[in-house]
Amino acid sequence: MLNLAEYAGLFVFVILGLSFVLGVFALSYIVRERNDDPLRLSIYECGMEPIGTPFVSPNIRFYVFALLFVIFDVEAVFVLPWAVTFKELGMVGLVEMAIFLAILSVGLLVAWRKGALEWE
């Protein structure tokens, strides 16, 4: 049978968290500056009228490089605890880590061959 009394503490924390977030949004709406000056909404670019569109698409190379960094940063997060508990994990842990590193190595090899690591 499901005992809802065990979840009372969790329910209180959820309610407190939601009320805090909603309270912060309400407070920021109440105390915000209301300035309807049209000059404030104009685009300022070194005192000159802007030329061209403000929507510039950055090079996809930056996203790929950042994604590769995140992938191998997460790898370090997994490898360090594995190295600390290596003796307790035994051969199963060694094989699992070898499979994990092999998958990441294949990903690195594909990225290298496609030129994702080239910075021009």
C-alpha cells in the first residue's frame, strides 16, 4: 500500500521551491523599471545607424568544438571514480571502461577525420 505520509517532506520542498521561483518572478515584475522612452529601445552602434541585419549565424565549428569538449569532459568525470575504485570493480569494471573508452575513441577519430579539430 502506498503511504503518502512518507512523501510529505518532498511535497513541502517542491511547494517551497515553486513558490520561491514564482515569488522571484513576481518581485522582479513589480520592481522593474518602466521606461517607455523610444530612444531607449533604439539600437546603439557607436553612434551610427546600424548596417545590415542583427541576426548573424555563428560558425558551426564553434558548436562542434564545444560539444567535443563537453563529451571528453564528461569522460573525465567517469574515468576518475573508476580509477579510484578499480580494485573493487575487478575485471568487469576494466572491460566496461575499455568499451566506454573505445566508443569515445571512435567518436574522436571520426571528429578528427572530418576536420572538426582543425582551427583555422
